[in-house]
Amino acid sequence: MVLQAIRYARGQLEILDQLRLPYEEIYLPIRSTQDAWDAIKSMRVRGAPAIALVAALSVAVTVSQSFQVLSMGTAIKAANEIISLLRYLVTSRPTAVNLADAAVKLKALVIEVAHGPSATAPAVLNAYLEAAEQMLVDDVQDNERIGKHGAEWIRRNKIQCGSETRFSVITHCNTGSLATAGYGTALGIIRSLHAAESLRQVFYTETRPYNQGSRLTGYELVHDGIPATLITDSMAGALLHARRKSENIAAVVVGADRVASNGDTANKIGTYALAVLARYHDVKFLVAAPRTTIDMKTETGADIMVEERPEIELLNIRGPPVRTDASGELQISTDTMETIRVAARGTRAWNPAFDVTPAELIDGIVTERGVVEKDEHGVFQWDSVLGAHFGDVPKLDEPKPLKMSADGITVVEPPVAAK
């Protein structure tokens, strides 16, 4: 059975609550753009492709629910309602470019339809619904292509250790079905390697402080029966030093939340350290990202806004308690979730959600159109996968913050949807 993080039928949207995984599979209904904004901000849904999909589909749910009322207005009014909702959702998480990319492209679509020769409000609404729903279909197909291209590239470019034909890889965070519409990006490459019987095993990092590796990637790997070993983030260097040859470790494979035009890549905090370790130990470092993650308007990683999350996420951990039953066996009590303090009282913490890996440490960027490599001058050449005019879409105007929440995080009041 394939894991589904997003369930959608026209007018209905559910997401798998990733804060409850791997202990419970609970689907949360997303009935409005406010529900989607909250789910994205709280990381009940995460992963750059999944965030964009949930945002776009939550607008589709609102459009479906309000179709009759919105159809009574003009085409321009219907387009403006959709654009207002998209602007609001873009404020939920700033680093991942897929959300903003989807928003500007959907904005361009509704504007085009609204100014067309036979423009009507129903035409605008139906065009949006069809485009948002097609995103869901396209994402799975794109991920399967990323998996194929990445697996082939590793087999061609790996540095062989001994005569072992199968090899191991290291991955970070979660880049699988839970972060996308299905199959995954970096984890899609791993799935492709496993299907081709090229994979010895995958080492996956815990990924502090939210433990997306141990909770989510581990959950997917166990579900699919892929041989895997969990390590803490700080063990990667020791692993490469002690076991690179014996485990035939060929590559570090990660995802991306935003790729700048020079190839600098923002991804989950800890990625940069893995890239440095890979380079030192002569292991290939591969980024898996759909073309929607490539931001040609951002010149370098220095221009990427890195989200900083509350320090409490680093000071506490949350999960179900483990009890010992009458037979002495350990049992997970999934009916309750407890918060445990792991730092001394008075501790201060710095908690950036992402870091930026310089392009010079990246060997290839895998897209659904193929693997982008650097030329003899160390510059990534995008034309083969992007085309000359990729990304030429209107900019989505940034919404103005309307109030501050109690914890000091800037929020935006949602637009009032038609009743």
C-alpha cells in the first residue's frame, strides 16, 4: 500500500498529521485556507512540494465550497478572491520556494483567464480547480522521473569501493511520500535504487530538532521494506571515516527547499555539514529537486531568507511515553503524548530551520528533466532542464502584516472567503 500524505477529492482535502507519526496515522481535514496556513506553519504538513500542494488545494476547496456565490460576480472579482487567498498562504513558511512558485503561476493563470475574450467567473474558477488538481498528478510523475534520473547518475558516477556491486547512501530529513504527493525526491532516488537491486542500505539521520528522519523517513523505509540504519546527525562523519569502504557508501542524497540560480541550495539544517563531510571523504553529494524548487530570481544562497523557528522546539521533545508491560516488554502508549525538557532551565537556543549549501560542494542537482552538472568553470548549466524563459511569471505581491501574535511571530489575517 502506497503512503498518502495528501488525500484530495474535489471539495475535500485531508492531510496526514506528521506530528503524530510514526505512532499514529491520523488524517486532518483541511476545510479552509486558514486550516492550511496553520497546518503548514505548525509542520503538520512539511516538505516543499507538499506545502505547495496543500496550499493550492486548500484554495481549491474554498473555491468549490463558494462556487455558486463566486460565480455570481465578475471574472476579475473571482480572480482577485483567488489571488488574495494565495497571498495569504505564501506567508506561512518563507524559505521553501515551491509555495511561492505555485502561487505566482496560479495567479498568472487566473489573470489570463479573467482577461480572456470570453471571461466569466465560472471560467476563472474552473480553470483554477483544474490547474490545482493537475499539480497533484504532475508531482507524482515528476518524482518518479527524479528517482530514475538520480539512480542512473549515481550508478554511473559512484566511486567504487571494492568489488561489491550494491552500494549504500546517506540521506537527511524526509524527502519521500510524506513530503510530496507520492514517491518522493531524494527518497524517490533511494526507492529507485532499491527497486533495481542496486542498494545495499541507506543510512538516514535523526534530523534534529523535529526528528523528521527518525520519525518520518524511518517510517517510510520500514513501510517499504528498504534496508536502513538510523544515525544521529553528528554520527555522519564517524560513519564515513569508519565504514565508507565496508558499506560501499557512494553518495549523500538530499532534497531542497530552494535552489538559487548559481546552485546554492537551502535545505534542512544539517545539510551543509553533510556536504562538507562528503567532499572530504570523496563521496558524491546529490540534491534532488523538481524544477519548481529552482529559483532563478534568487542569485545566490546569501539572498535566501532562512526561517528561524521558536527555540522551544530545540529545548523540548515530544512523543508517546514508553511503558514496560507485565511480561517486561516495552510498549508505546500511543493514547497520550508527553513533552519532555532536554535542556537546563534558562538555556537559550538558536533554531534555524534550514542552512545553505554552497554550489561548489554539490556534484549534481536532479530534476524531473535530468541531472544538472557544472561545466569546466564550476557553473551549473540550467538550459537543458529549464529552458531559456523558465520562471518568467508575474511576481506575487507580498501581503502586509496586519497584526502580531502573542509569541511575537508576524501573522496575516486571512481574507474573508465568500459564504
